[in-house]
Amino acid sequence: MTPFPQPVERTALKLVVAGGFGVGKTTAIGAISDIKPLRTEEVLTAHSTATDSLDGVEDKTTTTVAFDFGRVGWDGPDPVELYLFGTPGQPRFWPLWHDLSQGAFGAVVLADTRRLESSYPAADFFEQLGLPFVIAVNRFPGAVRRTLAEIRDAFDVPATFPAMFCDARNPESVAGVLLTLIRHVVTLASEASDDSALLDA
């Protein structure tokens, strides 16, 4: 009698996707999520134009007011279940970032070359929090083309810092960003462990 296959046990990891207003956080989570993503979007109105600048994203009609949530599971030698939390981008919602980052394994700072400066606060936040992160530049059609060296220089990070281009609409592209983040966190943990062993020697 053939036994029933045992369910795959996956390691659960919480990841945060942050960045400026309109950089594609909701799109990225929706593109890769195995489930219908939870979204807290509201329609932009004329009343919000005083606080939510649409410079560079004039076609945007909705905005995240709390968070986005998606889930994706990957099998393989080290199966994982990723819980993705997308932060709201507008400054008035930044206080939510602390709660959304509690217990996170790492973070993605999503950026847009049309207004890179809108994603600087996210990078600063994770740096101060001590949460490992990577930078992913969402390539919007018609946006200014920049090299990764220019991106790293703009964010004031080392030449070896993990930064890449992506298409937030493409599941494989988003998966590449998340895998880069996981590898980055694992590498940092390994280096910290080696340093600790040297100090104890």
C-alpha cells in the first residue's frame, strides 16, 4: 500500500517590502503571492494632494493606507514559507513601519529612478533598526536609466551592497529579489558567527 505523501515542512520567514509612495510595493507582492493578497488601498482624492505628492506618479489613483500582505511557499532542499508585508509609502503612515517590521527576517527597499529620494527614508529606517535589507529598483517604462553604481552612490551604500533592477509585475523578477535578500541575510549571519568564534578563540 502506497503511503500518503507527508506535507513539506517549511521554515517561515517574515519579509518587509518598503519604499516610497508609488514605487510598486503592492504590485510586487501581488505578482508573487500564492494567495489572493490582502490590500488596504483607498482611492486618492483631491483632499490628499496636499500631503501625498504625485510628482512622477501622476497616473496613480490608489494608495496603501495600512499594509499589503502576501504569502509564497518555495520547496527544495531548504523549503521556506515567506510572509510578505508591504508598508505604506507616505510619510504620514511611517509610524506603522515599526510594527510591520517586528520579527522580520529582512527587508526589500523598492525604489524608482523617477524619484529615488522617496525611498531613502526606508533605507535609513532599516539601517537604524539593524534589519538587513537589499535595494531593488523597479524599472518603470520611460523612467531614467541609471547604473547600479549610481544607485548605490545615491543611497550611500558600499559598492558590494546588494542592489539590483527588477520588474515588480514579473513573479520571477520579484522572486530573484527575495532570494537575493535571503542569501544576503544568511551571509551576514555566517560572517557574524565567524567573527564571534574568532573573539571566543
